[in-house]
Amino acid sequence: MLALPFPALGEWVHDQQSIMGTEITATVWHEDAAQGKAAIAAVMAEMRRIDATYSPYIETSELAKLNASAAKQPVQLSSELSLLIDRSLHYSRLSGGAFDITFASIGWFYDYRGKKQPDAEQQKSLLPAINYHLLNYDPERRTLSYGHPNVRVDLGGIAKGYAVDRAIDILRRHGVAHASVSAGGDSRLLGDRRGRPWLIGIKNPRQKGPDDRDVVLTMPLNDVAVSTSGDYERYFVDEKTGERVHHIINPKTGRSAQGVISVTILGPRGIDTDALSTTVFVLGVQDGLALIDELADFDAVMIDAQGKVHYSKGLQAPTE
């Protein structure tokens, strides 16, 4: 076999798999296509590991074991779960409880596919268990116990953002400098598209036109994390009230947050943009944008229930 007179050009490699209850997609550029495929395979393996470790629906997961035992006694956490708990509590304190992983104390009893939700009696009995102050977390010993027998934790508002961060770390170790990884509404962009920006669209499912166009705006982006929370991801419409019942729970009410239909956060890391997209959704337009405007390196695009688009100060056109 004759050797090529020059090295083969690199190429884009892509894969998509159903993991973590959503679609995981990865697109990378690598000078060696085989190495690019190996890098993506490592990303998918990491996504499966994170799912197996933090899914509350897998009985053998660390999170499921925590929920089964922490109301009875302190539970020793892995360093990774300790990181996720610590970061979650940071956003709970920052938002005055708008972000609260104990939302699962009621959220666990919603069934969006089956169109079922807790009745009034369940709501009343379970609502006191939604309170991040009930998480007795010792960061030095890395232990956690629950201060109420009905407390249950779900990391759905932060784990996928963390997962895309882990994916980017893996890709960098494989020599990748240009990539996009997404896990449902959470994405991380590494570099650019080799001289061109990545184009990220924000959709509004309430405004589908005759050509089924559902993109409100498209943003050219590089080297950034992007997280979107929307009331169209997992939901059903209550036949009695006509209310849209979706998975973003307001910790103060134990019911679906109202007033906003979509929040997109831009920032350096997915673990933060993921948590903030949920936080801002619950806070609403005024308080949510006020929070983002106080934080360095973060921006937001919000769509309210009337379909109006709102931007944080960093994305607004300068006024003369």
C-alpha cells in the first residue's frame, strides 16, 4: 500500500443516543476520524455513568440509595455527589429557595405521561418537605441527612448541565478543540465551528407558523454553556382547569411555575447555567432578570406567557 503524500484532512464526527431520559448529541472535529469517534464514545459512556449514578428512578443509583436512607441517618456521599449537593444549595441560598432540589418531595408524585398529579390532600401533606433547609449537609465529612421523613431529592435541575461539562473535559483530553455536546436543553460549546460560530436557536412552541417554524431567535456562539428550561418539555394539560402542568415545580407551591414558558441562560459552565435556567423560570421575568443582571458572566433570554421576549442587560442593544 502506498503512503499518502500528505496527511488526510480532519472531519466532523457526530453521534446521538438516548440516555438520561433525553437525547444526547455530540459533534466533534478531529484530524483523525477514528480518534474523534473514540472521543464521542467516551462521552456517551460518561453520560451513561452519570445516569446510572444520579437517576432517582434506578434503585441502585447513589441518589436513590440516598433518598431511601437519609431521613433515617446521615449518609456518606461520594465526592461527586457532594459537589452537586453543594452547588445546588448555593443556588438555593442565592435565589431564596426558588431553586430547591427537594422539589421532588412532591415532584416524585407527578406522572406527565399518565397525566396525573398529586391531589389536594397530598399537596398539603407533602409541601412542608420542600425546603432546602431540611438538607443537613456537612461538607467536611461529606454527609447528608434529611430533616423530614417525606424529603426526596432530585438533581434533574443541575445534573445534565454537569454532564455536558464532564463531556467537554473528556473531549479536551482527547485532543478535541471544536465540539458541541447537548443533553436535552443543556449544551456546551467548545471552540467554534472552525472559523464560524455555532448557531443556537431558541424555540417558542406557542408560535409555530405555516412552515412549522418555531425558532424565536438564533444566536451565534462560541465557547459557552447554554441551558434552556421550558414548560413544553414534560407536561400535560389538566382537563378540568385547562392549566398546563409541567415539570418545573415552584418550591413554594409544589405546583408548576407559571408566568414564563421558556428561559435560556448563557454562561461559562453547564452546572451553573442548568441550575440558573430553572431558578429564573421559577422567579419570573422581573426577579429572574434582576438576579442574572447581578451575576458576572451570565445572560438570559426569557419568553413570558404572552410570548414576549425579554433579555438580560448584557444582551440588550446599547442605547444612545
